[in-house]
Amino acid sequence: MHPAISIKNISKNYGALQALDQVSLSIEQGEFFGLLGPNGAGKTTLISILAGLATADHGHAAIMGADVQSHFREARRMLGVVPQELVFDPFFTVRETLQFQSGYFGIRNNDAWIDEIMANLDLVNKADSNMRALSGGMKRRVLVAQALVHRPPVIILDEPTAGVDVELRQSLWQFISRLNQDGHTIVLTTHYLEEAEALCQRIAMLKQGTIVALDTTQNLLSQYGSIKKDGEGKTDLENVFVNIMSGSVL
Ligand SMILES: Nc1ncnc2c1ncn2[C@@H]1O[C@H](COP(=O)(O)OP(=O)(O)O)[C@@H](O)[C@H]1O
Ligand SMILES: [Mg+2]
């Protein structure tokens, strides 16, 4: 069985800046995986390479066995990405946005599935609203819906709950957890470490373009969780994160 995502020695420079430095990582089918790291660590760059939106300078990556460069179309079809930035055509309705996305993947007559996705994301009564009329949280839901129109087995969410209210965060996680239970591989990037702790079976931590920790959430918590208690009100995974990022355990 192919890994859901295979990353081998990926490097990426922007001018003098090394955004990714020899990153290797394999994510198995069915995993709920967390990709964590401070701003600028290289998370979005890595996701962009997987989605074919950026090209690595060195190394290879594959989605379900399909190389993201030499077999771009197959790889892209296997992948749904919820991007970090909210980018839409403001004059399309929600339904049109999703139909357009289906067309991009060459899928016709996708309305039954689009209706089902909208129902699951509580978007039904916004189906005919223009994108520009939606709140930030609603736009975020449409981004999630957009990532799912072609039924990809692998779904990557790049900070999907940034600036989103608690209620939406919870309903979003219920939905994503169900997709994972149905067999989808989920990769999540988030600044809410309590979310990552609750949801992710395995976690990679990225710092300045390098993986500095990679293990099950349980092992990370038991190995790095209690070395340096850093104030009150922090979850265990926040402790792990602080310890690893400060280099005090490496
Ligand atoms: N298109 C780009 N041009 C130049 N530098 C970039 C570009 N995209 C990202 N970077 C830089 O690469 C580094 C990694 O960024 P990014 O992948 O967005 O990190 P993260 O998503 O972990 O916050 C940062 O220093 C960022 O400024
Ligand atoms: Mg990012």
C-alpha cells in the first residue's frame, strides 16, 4: 500500500532564504496527522509543493504513490487542500463556486455530492448567496467544501480554524473526524495546540524548514511534556511545543 503522502529530501529556497531543508516524511493512509511549527517554519511551503503550487528545488513528493511533478494530475486528484488564505471570486454564489471547482477536476453532474457537502457544513441556506456576502467563518466552510468536491482520499487543512469562532471550530472538527473515520487521511496545520492534541495521532514539528520532532502524540507528551512547566493554563502539547522549539530537549 502506498503511503498517503511521501516526502523525500525536499528542499526549497526563496532567494537566500531556505524555507525547507531536506525534509523527509511519510504519512500512512488513514492517519490523522498534525504538522505544527511557528510562523515561517515552512508548513505552507510544504503544502504548496504537495499541491503542485510550488516546485521543490530538490527531492520528491508523492500523493498515494503519484509523484506531484511527473504525475501532477493524478496526484492533484488524490488531494484536497483547504488553503490558509481566503481567496474567492466574490461574484460567484457558494453553489457556483463548488460547481466551478468540480469543473476544474472535470467532474460533471456533481450536484448530489455538492448538496451533501453543503448539508454537512451547514451551508445549505447560503447556497445562493454571493461569496462576498459571507462572514469569514462561512467563507472558511466554503473553502473546506471546495477541497472535498472531487472526493479526495487525502485532505490537508492549512490553519482552517484561524480566526474562526468556537462553534464552527467544533462542528468543523466533528465533520473532519468523521471523514477520517470513513478512511480519509487528514493532515492538519494549526496554532491551536489543544486541537492538535485532541485530534492528531501523530505529529511532526517543523522549525526553520527542518523537522525537529516526529512521533505519536502520546510519545511526544510522555517524553517532552513535563520537562519545563511554562506557566499556568498551558496544555501538555503546548509544553511539548515550547520545550522542543526552545531546543531545551534536543
Ligand atoms: N513566495 C514566497 N516568496 C518568498 N518567501 C516566501 C514565499 N513563501 C514563503 N516564504 C518564506 O518562507 C518561509 C516559510 O514560510 P511558510 O511556508 O509560509 O511558513 P508557515 O506556513 O510555517 O508559516 C518564511 O520565511 C516565508 O517568509
Ligand atoms: Mg502557513
